[in-house]
Amino acid sequence: MRVDDKGLIDRSRPVRFQFDTIGYSGFEGDTVASALLANGQRLMGRSFKYHRPRGVLTAGSEEPNALVTVGRGAAQEPNVRATVQEIHSGLDVRSQNAWPSLKTDVMSLNDLAWPFLGAGFYYKTFMWPKAFWEKLYEPVIRRAAGLGALSGRHNRDKYERAYAFCDLLIIGAGPAGLMAALVAGRAGVDVLVVDEDRVMGGRLNAETYVIDAEPGSAWAAAVVAELQGMANVRLMTRTTVTGAYDQGTYAALERVSSHLPERADGAPLETFWRIVARRAILASGALERPVAFADNDRPGIMMAGAVRAYLNRWGVAPGQRVAVFGNNDDAHRTATDLVEAGVEVAGLIDSRPGAQVTGTGFPVYTSSVVAGSTGRHGLTGIAVQGPNGHHRVEADCLAMSGGWNPTVHLTCHMNGRPTWREDIAGFVPTPGSVPGLVAAGACNGDFSTAACLAAGSAAAKAVVKDLGGKTTRVSLPDAEDKAYQIAPLWAVPGKGRAWLDFQNDVTVKDVKQAATENFRSVEHMKRYTTQGMATDQGKNSNVAALAVLADATGRAIPETGTTTFRPPYTPVSIAAMGAGAQGAGFAPQRYTTSHAVSVEMGAPMIEAGLWYRPGYFPRKGETTWRQACDREVEYVREAVGVCDVSTLGKIDIQGPDAAAFLDFVYTNTFSTLKVGRVRYGLMLREDGHVMDDGTTARLGEQHFVMTTTTAAAGNVMRHLEFVHQVLRPEFDVRFTSVTEQWAQFAVAGPRSRELLNDILDAPIDKDSWPFMACGETSVAGIAGRLFRISFSGEHAYEVALPSRYGESLFRLLVKRAESLSGGAYGMEALNVLRIEKGHITHAEIHGRTTAFDIGFARMISTKKDCIGKTMAAREGMVDPMRERLVGLKPVGPVKQLTAGAHVFERGAAAIRENDRGYVTSVAFSPTLGHSIGLAFVRGGPERLGDVMRVVDHLRDIETDVEICAPVFVDPDGGRTRG
Amino acid sequence: MKFSGLRVLKEGLTGNRGWTPHWRDPEPKAEYDAVIIGGGGHGLATAYYLASNHGMTNIAVLEKGYIGSGNIGRNTTIVRANYFLPGNSEFYSHSLKLWEGLEQDLNYNVMHSRRGLINLFHSDGQRDAFVRRGNAMLNQGDDAVLLDREGVRKYLPYLDFDNLRFPVYGGLLHPRGGSARHDAVAWGYARGADQRGVDLVQNCEVTGIDIERGVVKGVQTTRGAIRARKVAIVTAGRSGQVAAMAGMRLPIESHVLQAFVTEGLKPVIDHVVSFGMGHFYISQSDKGGLVFGGDLDFYASYAQRGNLPMAEHVMEAGMTLMPMIGKAKVLRSWGGIMDMTPDGSPIIDRTDTEGLFIDCGWCYGGFKAVPASGVALAHLMATGQSHEIAAGFRLDRFRTGRGIIDEEGTGSQHNLH
Amino acid sequence: MRLTCPLCGERDRREFYYQGDAVSLNRPSPEAGVDAWDDYVHLRDNPAGETRDMWQHEGGCGAWIVVTRNTVTHEVLGTALAGPAAGARI
């Protein structure tokens, strides 16, 4: 229920929202949790294993209990913290992990079976009968497990990613962070202040602290206002720094629109930030920890600091009669705040014998603990155990405090281990855990407001100095400086189940049982019990669980060790971290200059790496791709075909040592190549396997243009730079990738010269452009290049013009080809043509094959060194019994060949032991009228003429084949040279 | 103690007071017949099979930290036998068969679940490569089914078939592929080995390997010297440092591989899905978290943590392939140290030092190999002969170029496998 | 992770390609023998600690860079152009 005159909510702006289809109202500034509490709704969720009824435990992102589902349809978002989600008009909130309803959950039967469902029970059972795990047990367990549900629909929300750079990143805008920002801001440093909350101030907004005689929240607001006026300071709210990474990189998630009913035009739901900071100050505060006692998990039992936050920040009394239980002085303020606000306090229970309690208006029980609780769907009372025995206290809310844990998480992201501090019974960051980052304030174990302000100021001064700046005098405001008094209390002894990890239902008993079963290492205990593996990643429970384990194993806490906090600090949606990649955004799309024309012509465009290339160019009346493909092959074999080959990598190589350099990267020799000639080159990796192949043209004495395969263009470019810069730095040679600069088209077929002479400014003939000639040319006055090279095995050329003329040239070439009974051809025909000719692609040079395997052993020059030469000569690389390239022709009744089929001897079983090779490429050859294939067969060239069996188990095809040379058409190359 | 549903019931009724340690914490003895350095999955499995298959029980597993603290406790739990090169095929095939009886063999529920693995392909060339792979799997006697686009849609209707940057052409389904509960595998082997008399010595770091005239004599540890006639190095990402104690350089570079898990969700992904174009794979744990990962961070590292570029790339791949997971939230990310070899395949072999053996180079695929690796190394240590399923995992194959097993085809740059 | 390209300055790791140990600077002669080549192509010191490895500023100037780094902490201790390290005449 609401308390008058309290809170940072706007009571003039009521907001209606739904929870489990029931309408509720709250105010602007409310979270789902504060609004539900204000409406008296304590039950908000169910636990993971036992489906225990649960209410809100905290007032922050560490909430383990009050997880809800927000939104419907594709917008449905599971596992939203009710303590973080701000309400807005129309917000549709549902409870989760309960059926048929939150109040009546069938799965809560698990809670009755708890003696059989203790730590690790599932490792010991469900093994019989064997088949039942997959058929019965696992499906049942899977359905029972999980929290909320995804919608199953494609994401339709917008998410973004962004970069930010700053000199100083301040993480958290409580008293320490704001003070640091003020000092650094006034010193002119480029500051970025990031805070998880919607409003800066941290605990100052949740407490009744006074700073310089005004409310802490007012001081915070004034500082924020001053910072907003500084050009060198940027403030980000609703933004959580989720990870610390190398060299001052931080990840952060900004909740841009999740608090709004209507999204601003173009605004994303969330933005994932990569922040690069020269220095960082961690001012992330502290998180309060529960005390384990029997049935400490009932709705209505919550953290004392959360009770104060709901009271002071949201003007909500979480109960009508509130008891307070703690082991530290900080908890006492809960009672005084409540009494001042007019809420009945049922009692203050302090476990410490000599606890000094100021404040009046409530019974005080020192040397006492809470040993149990009652109330099925909400707390009705607690059992207080003191020096004079048990007695019951009626209460509908219990504010508990086991002390505070500094929020050290980010300092552990780079393998830092926190340091135990006995005086605060908590871990603090170990200095230097994240290079460039210092911790200040409560996250460093300084709990008083004055200490936080001083630490923030000191940290900022050090950073300013470190960055070479100067600080102006900034006086520290007056604030409370009460020493933090605590006596550790982790678990109240006694019968019953006392919860540590609320969400995962890990109890003190479970941790003790794990220790008994020798899961004594803290990591073993965690993994065996699932302690700390819930959505809060142990923020609420890890330290207490560690203490219980330490106790059970007779060790001290520091000796017991800690588990590792890892990124993200709070969970981050996949959509935010992967923003922009959905659909086509995953990878760049590269288009050739002929793309639009090809699409116009009806060609299906297929992916070739990042490029798109036409598969084939369908004609009216054709019903299958094969018809188009066969026709296009015929163009090339009988007339002339035109194909865009611009996607092949083109590298311009110039310099006095260009030729010598090529001699070193290619297996064969290029220094002997004459200007105006082209040579096919084979390139190895240093490990002796084939890396790539292609033609290289010598355009001048010191000028070459290398072509690479489409797939390897980037690799080859990088390789050339490596070989030059690292291995042959003495060579005077330079490279530039010119792939995009030239539009290049193959013009192939017996009528190719006829076509070219139609369009080239200067005609060519047999003598001026013999096979493997190259040089300058021009089309309609545009200077270009012409190469007489052939992938198809026909009399062919490749003509290149600057890219801006590519589309026009392609249109022109296709039109002329059509007038010569030819036309455009696509990737399918290109593939058939090259297989007919036995030309290899990456289907054959797939990274495991050698020059020897593909029959090119003689291309490795004996007269010089080259990359890969030595390793290619290893005994295992030149074994005649390696799988080597051959051709295949079907000879039996089955004529179909499939790529990926394996090769066996006839009569041998088609099993691994008898495997003799595999088929890499197949095609129906319209030229020959039957299927052909390329394959790697053990001892291949020695098997020519043998009949073997090709088996494709997957498609259930077996074909008898004759092993033949891998060139099916024009083996002596007469047509190519013609 | 034998674990069973009945035992759980009985203990539940009597206050769970009868549970006993799953393994002892013995003091190391001065001498063993064999010592295994490394208490991860492979080391524990080796000890288990040395004891159960070869009757060698006077042995110890020496673990620097706690058992199962390496990659067995930080992987994405995929179990499969879908390799295509000889050397790998027979090994992983055998391993999968061992998985299929592991619960009963170990009396420990490792939750092995054959929910089916689907490798997607996105071009004709990739299809041909997967057909080659599927046929190799069938040649080996394992299972594989070729799915076309519509076939994939039946299994994985939630993929983005319409807008995906690299459209789905089809997939190779490996019905027996699946997952398991990784920690339980370590614990099950540990308990099984312990029950057979093996000493599991935790918090015992090996600091030296004693070799005299080419023969191994034992190890130096933080808990004293231990004599042994046979010593095996089974230390995964740390193999380089341990092998250096024996004066060896290995063909290994250690790299970081990240993995991710989301908050718990109701069942939504029923298979293991692998997206080759995006280097992305995903499954859902029995607890409900989506468990997924991608490629190496690509730089040598022992940090067991990675950086944002690869983490984001993995999320990008997930978003393009199955945009329905967008609102799942990543709960935790972590990294493991991958012992990358020049061909991406492992090493189980003797060394030049008599009595010293090595089992390493599992790259990022060691989890599924645990049972067979244990069997093979135990066989090699006990009999002196390579087990037939691991005969190809020789240390000298790089030197000779004979029997290189390069599934990725990316060659001797360690991080590309 | 960020690296400093000696030519371009500090840049995000995304701009760089990683190849492997800087052993690749010392390519053996063709006659060096099997062991030397096995060492060069396959075997690695693989240190847990300070190492030198090869990166290319592929998304930038294209320079190959020798990075001195700690493989345990990811601290970058220094970067230098590979060319001069390999004996280039600048």
C-alpha cells in the first residue's frame, strides 16, 4: 500500500497495466514490483525446482524470484525482472513457470517430494530401463524445467549496437560515482557516467540520508543537473555495464524503449554499447544478502534495503506489519524509516548480543534470530528464537539483512579474484584486477555515505592526474559517516529447509550434502547443487553458500575460494548483442556490375561467397535448370557465350622485383613470362598443400595482374602481403586489390573472336592475340584489357573495362552473342564446361590436396624455392597411393553420378575399410551426352581404364564407372588454341 | 554404493543421511604403476579404463585443481560421430557406441541424449561436401540422413527460411548425435575409477617429469615426488607446458573458444543445430538454457575468457539463422583453452621417452571423444600398442606428411581448424 | 581487445587478422632439413605468458605486425612492423 508524501514517483500521472490479465494501477516511476506491492500483490513467481510461491526479494536487477513475461506475440519477452521493468500504459505482464495459475501451480507437488529431489539426485537415477531416459525422463524433465517461454516467432523489434569512447568511464551513479563525475567533470575530463537505474543517485534515492542538510536524493539531482550542463560529460541512464574486456573495453546494455508504451520513431528497444575508456571508476555499490533460515523464501520476506527502497523511493509499504531481522546496524534504519512513515514494525530482531538499537516504537530482540516462518502464499508470521526460547511474531513482511556484498563482479571478468575482508565479512575487489579500473565506494567496502563521497572524489582526482589534467578544488559535502557494524550470520541452525539460492531452490542441506559426497571444492559444490547458476548468477546467495560450505568442510572462507563471476553482469538479449545481423544483415552482399541485367533476364542469383552470381539464364519454354544449362554449354561449344567473371580476385602487382616475387609465391616460374603473355599459376600453402590457382598476366616488365579464385581472393591478398612484408621484405614490390575496379567478362566459344572484333576499337587476329596473349584494348574509346585465356576449354577471351562500364559492356556482349547464335551463360554452365575440361575448382583444391594429387607435380619448379615446396616433398605427400585426381564415366546400367559419393572396388562392400576415394564434381555433359565426374581415387592415375563402383548411400545410388583421365573434351587443347 | 532410483527413495525416506563421498581424497603414494597427469575428462576416462579394461589399479590421476576443472567442465556438451576422414571416422564411431552405454557402465546418469544433430548447408558445394561426409558416416556404420530444404523445415520450422543471408539448401541429419551433462561425465568416470582403486589426487600440480637415459621414472609435484614407470600427459590446453617438462615441443597452439548460455527457457530447440556459414551451433540443455557457441577468438590465449568481437559474431549468426531466439538473454559467457593442432585432429601416441605417453590436440572437439580417448590411451599404456581406433593419431604425421587428418582443409595454421 | 598498429595507431581487434606465432619470421632455407621445417611449420613453444605473434592490420593499412603479448593476461606489451623485424630496408 502507498505511503503518503514519500517516493520519487509522479502521483499526478497514474499508469494502468495488467498482471495475469488483471488490471492494476501505479504511477509513473513505478516498477512492476513496486506497483504490485502497492496493490498488495505479494505473490509474483514460482521457484525453478520446487515451484515454491515467491514474492519480490530485492529492488534491483539481481532479483531472483519476481521474474515475469512481458508482451505478447513476437514481442513476448520472458524472464523480465519485475524489479527493473518500469510500468507504462498498456504493459501486459504475466507470471511464468506456473500452471494452471500462479496461485494454483500443479508442479508445486515437487515441493512435497523434496526429500527425493535433493542435490544431484538426477545423477543417481533415471538410468533404468536404459531407453527411458530419452523417451520418458528427459522429455518430462525438460518440460518441467525452464522459466519463461520464447514466443517461437521471428524477432520483429529493432535493436542496435554502438561504440562510445571516453577518457573516464564511471560505472554507477550513486554517491561515489556522482562525486567522481563531479570532480572529473569540473576538471574537464571527457567523462561518461553510466547507471543502471532510470534516475541517478543509487542508494541515495532509496534511503533517508542527508547530504549538506538536504535529502540525499536532492543532492544527487543537483549534481546530475550540474553534470548535464558540462559539455565534456555524458550521462547514460537505464544502462548497465555488463562486461569488462581487454584494453579498456566495456560492454553495456542500454534499455532505450522498454519503459515506453510507444517507441519513438526509429528508436531501438535496446542498444548494446562497446565502450572504450582510458580509465574507469567502478562505483557499482553493494548488494544486500539474505540470511538462511527455515522457510526464508515466502512471499513477503525480502531484503531490508529493498524494503527501504520501496518505502523511500516508491512510497510503498511492502507490508502492514513489518518485522526486521539483521546482523548489522544498517538493518536498524529499516525499522526507524518504517516507523517514521507510519508503518507498524512488529519487531527488530538482531542476532548480535550487544547490538545497540536507537530508534523507538517497536520491540527489539537482540541475541535473537528468525528460525522459521508461516504463510503459504504470503508471510503470516515468523518464529523468533532468542535467549528465552521461541515465540511467534505476526508479520506480513520481513525485512532481512545478512550484511552487504560489494558489487565486485566486473573486477572478476578478467580473471581477478576478490579479496576477503573480515571486518565487513565480504569480498572486495583486488586492486589491478582490471587494468585501468579502480573501485570506489561501497563496491570497495566503504559503506558510509561520507566514505563513498570521499572515495569517489579521491579516485577521480587520481585519474585526472594520471591523464595529465588538473583538478579544481571540490569540497566534500557533509554526510553520515556511521561505521558499519556486522557479525557474520549466514545460516540459522535448525530443522527445515533454509534457502540459499532462491530461484534454483538450493538449500543449506543441499550444500552440506554436497560436502558429504566430497563435492568440497567450491566449483564442485556449485556444479553439483546448481548453487549460483540461476539468473542472478549467485549475486544474492554465493557468499552465504560459500560460508556454509566452509563451515561444512572445516575451512575458512578465503581458503574455500570463490567461483568466478563472468560476463555479462546482468543478462543481455541475443538480439541486442547481435543487432543488425538479422536477415541479410549478417554478412555484406557483393554485387557484380551485371547483377541488375542478370536479374532482368530472369537469372536466379546464387551465393558465391559474399557475391551473387547468376545460376543460369532461363528461356521461354524451358522448365528445368538443366535445359537452360545444356543450352548455355552449347553456346560456348558451338557459338559464343558471355559470362561475368568479375568476382575472381584481381591483384595488381608492380615493382622491380615483381617477377622474382611471383616466382616465390607460385610453384612455377613467372620471371620467364614475356610481356603481353599470361600464365597459369599454382600457389601452395607453406605446408605443401594447394592454396589457390589462377592466371597471371604480365602487362609490363614490372607490372603483373594476378587472378585468384573468387573464394580465395582475400586469403591470397593477405598471403602476398605476408610473404612480402615478413619473408621477402627486400623485394621492391607492391600489391593492390583491383577486384572491384574492373568488370571482366569471359567471351568463350568458336565465334568469340568474331564477336570481339565487332566491338573492339582495334580488331584482333590469330597472330596479334594468340592463346595466352594479353594487353591493352579499348571498347568505344574506353581503355580496357583483353586476355586470351580459357576456363571453358574453348577459344576464349576475357575482356575487362573499368567497373562503371560493366553493365553496358555486359548488355553489349550478350546482345552480340545472341546475334551470333550464342548468349549469356551462368554458373551452372560454367561448371559443366570446366568439368568437361577437367579444370579444378575448390571442390578439388579443398585444402587437403597437393599438386601431386591433382596431377600438377611437375608444376613445382625444381630450379627455385617457393612457398610450400619443401613440405610438399615430404614422403607422405608424394605417396603414389594417395587419393589422386581422375575422371569418371558411367559404364553400367545406372548412369547417374553424384558428388560426395565414395569409390569402391567392384564387389567390395561399401564400408569404410574398403573406401578408395570420393567424387568431387559431377555434371551431365551435353557435349558427350552422358554424366561425367571428377574424383580422387587411391593411386588414381594407375587405375585408368579400371571399372570401379561409386556408392552414394545417402541417395541410394550405385554406379559402375570407368576411371579415366580427368579431361573429357578436347584433351590436346586444339580448340583452346584454335 | 550403487546408485538407483530405489536408493534415492530410501535415502529420501531416511533423511538423506546415508550418502557417501563419490570419490576419496587420498594422499599420493610414493610410487604407482602409472601416473596420469590431468584430471579432466580424458585423464579420468583413461584411469577408469586402465582399471576396468586392463586391471591396472595401482595408478594415480594428478590434478592441479579440482577434477573436471578443464574443458570437460566448460564445453557445449555435443556428442556426435559425424567425421568423414579415415582415422577420425572409426574413432568417433567407437566413442559414440561407448556413450550409448555410459550410464549403465558407470552407474552414473550423464544424461546422454540422442536428440539429433543437424548440420545445415547453404550452397551446392557445401551440399556435395556434406554428402561426402554423410556417406563416410554410413560407410563407417553410423547414421546420416540427407535433408533438403523442406526436410530441414520439418525439423527446424523456426529457422528464418525467407530472409537468411545464406539460404538453407538442406541439412545433414545425424540422428544419434546429441548432448550430455558434461560435469557428470567427469564425476562418473572419477567415481568409477575411484571405486576400482585409482587414486585421484586433487590440488597436486606436476612441476617436473623425471627422465633418466630416455626412460621416464616419475614426476615431481607440489605434493612431493611420485615414482612411476608409465606417465601420461593428458592436459589439453596446457599440454605445451607439461610436455616442455619432458623437453618436448608440440605441434600445438592454445587458443580461446568462448561459449554462452542463456537464462532458462521452456523447451524451444529440440536438436543440436549447426550453422556452418556462421560458425554457430546451438542446443538447449535439460535445464532450459540455450547453450551455444561459435569460432575461436583466433588469438593464442590461456586466459579462459574471450572478447566481444567473437561473442557478438556468434550472436549475429544466431540472429540471422533463428531470429526467434532474440529475446533469450545471455546469462553467462566463458572460455576454454583449446589445444589446436596443425590438422585439427588429436594425438594419442607414445613419445620419444620410454614410458611417457601423450593424449592431446583435441582442439575444440574433445568432449565427445572422452570415452574412446580413455579406451585408446589406456590400451596404449597397458599393452604398448596403439588401439586400432586411434592408430591414426600419431605424433609424427606432421613431420612425415603421412596420414594428416585435416577435416577443415585449412592446413597448418593452428587456429583455422 | 585493442592493438596499436605502428602506422595507424590504436585500433579495435576487429580490424586485425591473427596468424600465429612469430616463428614465421624465421623461414628456414630449403636445405635446412626436415626437423627445421617441422619446427617452423608445426611445432610451437606455445608459452603461457609473454609471446610474440603475427597479426595483420587487414581492415586498415595492411601492415603485418609483430605483437608482443601476454597470453594469460592479454596485456599487449608492444607492437612493431614485421618488415623491419624481418630485415626490411625502410
